[in-house]
Amino acid sequence: MKLKSTFKNLAIVLVMIVSSNVFAQANFQGQAVYMSKTTLDMDNFGGRELSPERKKMIMQRMKSMLEKTFILDFNKTESMYKEDEALDAPGSRGGFGMGSMSAGTIYKNVKDNQLLQDQEFFGKQFLIKDSLTKLDWKMSGESKQIGKYTCFKATATKKVDAADWTNMRRKNRDKDNKEDDKKETAEVEKDSTTTDAPKDPFEDIEIPEEVEVTAWYTMDIPVNSGPGEYWGLPGLILEVNSGRTTILCTKIVMNPSDKNEIKKPSKGKEVTMEEYQETVKKKMEEMREMFRSRGGRGGGRR
């Protein structure tokens, strides 16, 4: 029995040594494919009056915005995360004006604490250059299996940026009282009959200041990286749940034969993340003022 136990322990040590050697290689690199899916409750954005067929048609048109595939190329200290453009349908970018807010290539360097993001916003090219934002991860000890990898749960709270349209929500969305809902609907209908000016679409929409994030990481791949801006855990992050968005790893290739070069984005006007957020806020306010002025000029016309 002792001999069998000794052989078992030796086998475990051997596997650990082989695994360590793989990740210790100077030119070690891996690639992970992620599926990102965002859910949208159309009833919270004026969709209650639409027929099921109409809702289905609109959701189909928005599918390219709500469901995307990303590729993360990573080594021990660097990573590059970008959308798989090969799967991007022609004309899918910019649908409903949201495409201009979609994140471009995200480069992270955990050794140098550096973030670079290639970002297009309403026809202008920006290069966001900043330090990495580290979340205050809390480990729960809970585990689950994702594919062949054992993953552990971690949670954190993060600030929501101004360009994150996926977290837009209707104000007072948690109101459950049906009588209040009926009263609100009656008031809207009354307003629509007493004025010709269109209702400001931004009036009932808000973006929360913070959102709860749940991540699942695997120590089987001991790299401090993950999809998008996420990092800071003792293993590759394979799943992220943030607001209404879920990002799930569907494929991992270690040391692929055809390696993509992990390179830093370099094009665009260089700004910090805070400066870029201010640009987004100003643009959104401009759009709101433009809508208001058009509504004012159009008042009284039929």
C-alpha cells in the first residue's frame, strides 16, 4: 500500500513539473475564445406596446450587437483581447447607434500595470492609455467545472463607465406595483395627447454607478489575465457575469502552432480613461440637447 501511495505521489509531482515547464517556457503563449451575450428586456424600453413578432424582429436585428465572439491571446505577462472580425456580419457595426461605443482591441500588461485600448467613438479614433484598474476580488471557495477545467468563484464591485450601454436601464425599473404601472401609462398617454413635442428618450434611462461582477478562474492555467478589462486573479478567468452580460470561454489552445502577435495598439488620439469618459459624457449630452432643440422647433406641427 505504501509503495502504491508513493507511486501516486510521484505521478502527481511529475504532472506538476511538466505543467510548470509548459508555463515556464520563455515563448509560452495561449489563446482563448470567448462568447459574450447580453440580455435585453425590451419591456423596460417602451417595448410593452409591441407585438411578439415585432419584438422578435428587432431582437434579431440587434443580435450582432448582443452576441459577439472574442479572442484572447496571452502569455505570462501580456494579453490582447479583440472581437473575432471573421464572424462579424457585414453592416453589423453601428446598429442603432451603439456600434460606435463598442470596445476595440484591449491590451493588458500585468507586469508593467499598463492598459492600452484602441477605441473608435463616433468616427474619431482614440488610444486609451492608462494603468490597469484592479478590482477588490473576494474569493468564496465555491468551485465548478467549465469544460475540463476546475474553476473557482470570485466576486467584486466595479464602477460602470459612461460608454457601457449594456448596463443602461429604465429608471424605477424595480417598481412592482401594477397600479403604479397603470398610472404611469395613463400619464404618458395623457401627455401624448396634450403636446406635439416628442418625449426625450434619455429622460427615463440611467446607467448605474456600480455593478456586481462574478468571475470564475482556473489555476490550471496560472496566468493573471482574462477577457476584456478583467484580471487580477491567480489563474485565467474563464467566465464573467456582469450586469446583463455573460462572457464565457468556449475554447482554449495552449502554445498554438499559429501564434498571433501580441502587440500594443498605437493609433488614435492618446487619452487617459478618465479623459475618454468625459468625451463620451459630453457627446451624450450634445445628443440630448440636439433632440430637445429639434423637439422644440417641431412643436405644433402635424
